[in-house]
Amino acid sequence: MIMTFHETIMNRCLEIANNAFGQTTPNPMVGCVLVFENKIIGEGYHQQAGEAHAEINAINSVENKNLIPLSTLYVSLEPCSHYGKTPPCCERIVQEGIKKVVVGTIDTYADVNGKGISFLQQNNVEVVAPLLNDACRTLNRRFFTFHEKHRPYIILKWAQSADGFIAPENAQQQYAISNTFSKTLSHKWRTEEQAILVGTKTAIVDNPQLNARLWKGKNPIRIVIDKNLDVPTSHHLLDGSVKTILINQKKETIENNIDYVKLNFQENPATQILKVLYQFKIQSVIIEGGAQTLQYFIQSNLWDEARVFSAAKSLIRGIKAPEISISHPKITTIEDDTLKLFYNV
């Protein structure tokens, strides 16, 4: 399908916005391009929370400032009209004398949600919206899921053998199924999401660190479901090295960089857990196991994406891997592993 000129420019907004993937939370990723006589004269993107927004960076990048009021501003997300850590972008757009703005999609965050477009229109700025709406929403699916569904974007992730097992039978320690490249990719993913979650059995048997030691970047917040506080205090997840939230039914306190959050496990624990993560302002979480925890979220239909590594080796017997009914996954080969990506849309 051939893109129109406007779509091509908006696609450029998306391309540059994605440069900040994993760096802008809690803010969305946004790209902005200024065009004069069908030529790009400036562009910018929001690089990190608390820093200048995409529109400001794009405007500041223009060398010939006299062209700014004669140009059209394209931005992948509705400009903000409220004061946060930075002044409203809408005010700067009006101050610069820009007369036309093309918006990719509406920002459904309560402080914006159409107010930016209204502000521009009230100040005699022509607004065209939306453009490439689906692509613009997909870019910020974590942000939109958090604000519209009041829960984090949920990524399920596991590795399974060629014959469909997630671990050997009666495993007493962590068992590597996927190859080294797949494991490194998994650590890269950890730097891109806010949190990572495991159940009690995985926490005890695997004794995982759940950090990003194989990839440069920030560690995710560790979430542990441990109903009866059975995880030994000597295990990595309780070492205090990374912020950890321990969901249980016995105590509510903060100790050694660990938030103990008390829940009633008799009342739909999945929904309660997601409510806790929402209260902690966590926009995305990777659920890594074990099989029972993963299958529980699948059966509750509380997931958005699944990343499943299938190894070449077989186990013959073991713990059965979770099952997803969605067909036609996106498939990638990583050496002798196969990565399948499922989307719950």
C-alpha cells in the first residue's frame, strides 16, 4: 500500500519516537516533524521523562526560525495543554505562529484527552486528526493500556522444549531450555519494561535474580507472588538489590527495598494483583512463570502479548507449557530456537 505524503511524514514521527523506546515512562513516546513546502525543516522526539517534549525539540531544531510560522507541524500524539514537569506544548505552538498541526492520535490521558486539540483550535490553529491512528496507538500500547484499562500492559514470556514442556519433571533448580542468544534477548526485554513477575514455585526452585545483567539498561521492578511467604530469605529475590514487590496474604510493610503487599487470595487474585501494579504506576509487566501462573493469566484473559521460545531439544517428560488458543503467531528464528509472538487483540 502506497502512503500519502502526510502519512509518510507521520510515519517518520513514529520512527523517531521509537528511538526512546523504554526511556520515557511514565510519559508516552512521541515524535514530531516540521514541514515547509514539502521539505522537512526540523524534527525531534521526547527522549526522557522530565525533559523537553517532541514538539519543543522539533521547533528548536529548525535552523531558519523564520520558516516556523509558515510550516505544518506533524506530531504522533496530541500535544499537551497542561503544566507538568514542562510547560504546555500547545502554548509554544501558538507562540511560534504555526497555523496547521497534524495529529496522529488523541492522547486519552485524563489531563489531555482532547484539550490540546481544543486549545489549538481556539487559537486559530487548523488541526487535522487522526492520521495513522492505529499505528500511533500501537507505538504507545503500554501507555494507552495503563490509562484506559487501569492495569499494566501484560507480556507473557516462557521457553519450552520441542515437545512442549517448560521444565523437567520434579526440577530442583533452574533449567535452561532456550539458547544463549534467546536468553540475552530476554534480558534486553527486561530493560524495556517496568516490571517482571513470577510465582512462588519459580521463585523457590529457580532462585532467579530477575535483573538485566546480560544487557545494559535499568533493572525492572521485581514482582513476586508468595502467598504464604515461603520464599527463603537467602534467595536472590529477597536480597534488596532491586526494588521488589512481594504479594502475600500475611503482612504489609516495607523492608530492605521490598514492599510487602497484603492481598485476600480468595477474591480473584489476578485482578487484585493488577490493581496493585496500577497503584504502583507500573505501565508494563513481563510475566515469566511458572506454568501455573502463566496459564492463570491466560485463562483470565488478562494478557496482551506472549513471547514463546521453542527450543530444538526435547524433554520427553516434564511440566507442561502453557497453552494459547490464538493462531498465526509472528515467527522468528534465533539460531536453533524459534520465537513465536502472539497478540491478544
